[in-house]
Amino acid sequence: MTTTHDSTPEREWWRSAVFYQIYPRSFQDSNGDGIGDIPGIISRLDVLRDLGVGAIWLSPVYPSPQADNGYDIANYRDIDPTMGTLDDFDNLVAEAKQRGIRIIMDMVLNHSSDEHPWFQASRRREEPYTDYYIWQPAAPDGGPPNNWTSFFMGTVWEWDEVRGEYYLHLFDRKQPDLNYSNPAVVAEMKDVVRFWLERGVAGFRFDVINVLSKQSYADGRPTLVIRGNEHYNTTEGTHEFLRQLRAEVMEPYGAFSVGETVFITPEEAQNLTNKARGELDTVFYFDHLEVDRVIARYVPRGFSAHRLLKRLTAWQERLEWNAIALENHDQPRIVSHYGDDGVYRERSAKLIATWLLTMKGTPFIYQGQEIGMTNFDMTGLDQLNDVESHNIDALMQRFRFPGSLRWYITRQASRDNARTPVQWTSEPGAGFTDGQPWLPINANAETINFASQVEVPDSVWSYYRDLITFRAASPTLLRGTFTPLFSDKTLMAYRRSPAPDEPEADETYTIVLNFCGYSRRLSPWLHADSEAERPRIVWSNIGRAGVLPDKLEPWEAIILGMPKEA
Ligand code: ISL
Ligand code: CA
């Protein structure tokens, strides 16, 4: 048995590690079929080590019909043939370990694929699978059992001819929800988690973890967005399942968990991660990525650094520990979102790195973020693969949204923005594939690519690497407290101070970020009365040195160092 914790000197390694999310389809193809795979990942482990990555979150690699790119699992105990084999996977874990990198798996406990043999048996009422999923008879009028709506739009209920009942799917109709009130399902899923721990993974990113256990199937209250979630959001049943999972399965392996959550408040997140309750180590939340959105990712409004700092502070202060991600495979590229993907692309990408790596918590970098990749230069819906984009477009058509508005919304919200292949080189195929890529490669691969940045001083890649090194050596950045200092529409500043019980000496850092394309005066809020008293710049994204200036340049980011009492 190879379990990672055997070689782990400290149990809470994940507090100091920097994580890197791999979306395998788009990371590196090794055999020319246009789809990234596990041997491709292995071939890039050296550069992840060089960047300073301590752990990889691997998006799903299980057998899947790929209705939702692997988030529809058809076998929880194997590897999809397009990704490789179980041997390749074991090899990945071993090769990563040799480089000091741990692997955490993405685990989708809420739903499987409708092509999973469990579901096929369930619709035929074959034991023990009859009640593995959530089945309900039709309402008296023959319609769906309630008015809930799916995360991917429309009703959550799909009629099944074979069984003569409706089944529930919070996501796509090809993703039926598993039934957590069935003890057999609970036991099965614990065993699935154990299967991968036995293969040496260091933990899990649990997909939509706070919706597993449904409390009732009554109608949902009327809302603009998703209807019905008050019946399944972060229920006591889910808490109870997580406590069992941790005590019985995760704890013996010292495994780490980050749960992805939807519609969650800092209070509920606190309950999920509070050490004493023994559920999850940490959670992903998305409040800080929606300050320029009215409804989830769809309806835009102006960016406000003030709103951003307010939301960050709520989570930074409420949670003992945070998992911090600014991008993932569902979100737009952060440089196209909060940054400037035009003239100031490099500088704003570095500002964003400064933000990510100086917050309190464990930072997650999404593949391509470290070279400042931008949103997909999509030209038409036919180029898109994302099931959600197609569903939302169909819904907007039904409501007679004009084509230009539909396209505007799709372009800024489509999850394919972050799913285009990683741009390794400027060659055709971008060093990602020798074949036809499954999703188009962004034309800007000619100028934005890994080869032109790796080990090149001043590149975005080098900036990430250097700041990861700086963070790793700073007790304050690793463990210190967080205090908001100042914010307005485009400027934000916060402070990291040594933790009260910090054994090692370190400075207090003030981080100042100018989220806009024009320069900004700084005083008087940083109250530097005389030149001599001004704090020193210890880090800059434009090569600035010396003391705090009066003015920040467009998209400038600085870290100021101060003695502890400042
Ligand atoms: O992107 C979203 C919809 O607009 C989010 O609500 C997203 O669906 C939610 O964060 C859950 O995401 C996770 O589970 C989904 C999968 O499609 C996503 O890729 C995954 O990250 C269903 O498994
Ligand atoms: Ca391949």
C-alpha cells in the first residue's frame, strides 16, 4: 500500500502548499488524438515542480461519456481510455511524488452519468440498485413532481420510459443525482473514496459537496435563478455524511479535502470546515469572483475593488482557513475578467498573481493562469462544447433574447473560456497536440505561450514562480492574520501581520493593488508623514524599488514591508 501520509512530516502540509488545477482534456495530449491525457501530464511534471507547485488537483479522469467533460462518471473505479489506464495513473502518482508533488482527485459524489451501470440497473428496478437514484412518480397532471430548476437550466426532472418515473438531476439530464438517503449509496461512495486513497492520492476536491442530501421534495420558492435549493443546500444530512466520510475514510489516510460549494454563506462554510466538527478541511466559494455580476456569472455590472475587498474580508475573517482560486474550469480567465487582457495583460496578470499569493489560505492556480492566458476568442456557438452554454442559449432563444445579446452573454460567461488548450508553444497545435484539438486553440498562442516565458526574467511565469518562492519563505504570508486597509472603486489594500503565536520572526506586509488602467495617488490613507517614515517596497510588479511612492502606475501592485509594530 502506498499512502502519501507515510512520507509526510507534517499533517497539514496543505496550508503551505500551492495547488495547481489540471483540466486534463486541455492540458497536454501525448498521442495526437487532440485530447489531453495522463501521459501528457507526466511529461509536464518537471515544469510544475519548477514553478513551485506542491499539489495537483486533477479534474475528472474516470470513464465517462463526456456529456459534462468527465463530471458525468460512468465508472468510479477506473480511468477513461482517452486519458490512459490505471497503470498510467499509478505512474502519475509515483512520478509526482518523486518531485514532491501530491495529487488530489476530483470526486463527483452528487451524481453519476446516466450511462453508469448503476443507473441502467436502477431504471430497470434491479437490486440492489433500485433506489440508488432519486425517482418520483409524475404529478397528478403527468408533469414533473415539483418546480425545481437545474443549475444548467430547465426542470431538474427527466421522465424515464423504462422505469415509468421521473428521476432528479440538479445538473444535466445525463447526470442523475445519487440518493443519499439510501445507506447502500452512502456505503458505496465511501468505498469509492477509499479506492483512490489506497492508490496513493493525498485527498480530494469534492464536486458540489453541499447539495448531496435532499431534505424534502416540496416545491421551491419562486426565484429568478435556481429554484428549489432551499431544500437541499447544506442540509444536516450532508453534514452527517461528511462527518462519517472523514472519520471512517479520510482520517486514517490523513487525507486532505476541499469541497466545492454552491450558494453558500460564510456561516455555512464555517460549519463545513470548523475543525471541531470534523467535516472538510476547506471549501471553494465564488463570492469574490462575482463582484461584477448581478446573477451568478450571467448579468454583468461594473467592477468595484471596494465590493471585492468587502467580500474577501467576510470570508478571510470568518473562516479559519481559505482555499483561494481566481480561476477554474467553470470561470472566465481572471486576466480577461478582473484584469486587462489588452495592453496591460502582463502587468495585470502579475497584479492578480500578487493578490492570489498574498491572501490568507491555500492558493490554487488554474492551468494557463501562470502564463496569463486569456478568454477564448470564440466566433460562434458552433465552436463551443460546454453543455451549459448550449442550454443557456436555448433558454434565451425561448425567451426571445436578440442574437447579439445572447452572444454577448455567452462570450463573457461560457465555461469554455477557460477550457481552451494550454498554450505551450507558438507552433500550430500550440505544443498541446499534433492532431486536431478537441476545442480550438486561442489564436493568441502565437504570442502568449509557455515557451516564451519559462525561465525568462520578468515573464508572468517567472513572476508566479518568484512570488511562490517568496511566500514559501514568509511565515507572515503563510500563517499571518489578514486586515483590510483601504478600498475604493479601483484600489484595494490589505495587511498581513505575523500571527500572534508566530514562532519565527517576520515582517508585516501591506499589499496595494491598483485594479485599473490609470495611475492613482496614494496618500493620505497610507499616512506616510515624511519620506523617512515611509515603508519600504519589498515586491513590485513593475520592478519598482525604494519607499512607498505618491502614485501608483496603471495595474501596479506593490508589497510594502514594515517592522512588526508598524
Ligand atoms: O458554473 C456553474 C454554473 O453556472 C456553477 O454553478 C457550477 O455548475 C457549480 O459550481 C458546480 O460545478 C461543478 O459541478 C458541475 C460541473 O459541471 C462543473 O464543471 C463542476 O465544477 C456538475 O458536476
Ligand atoms: Ca490524447
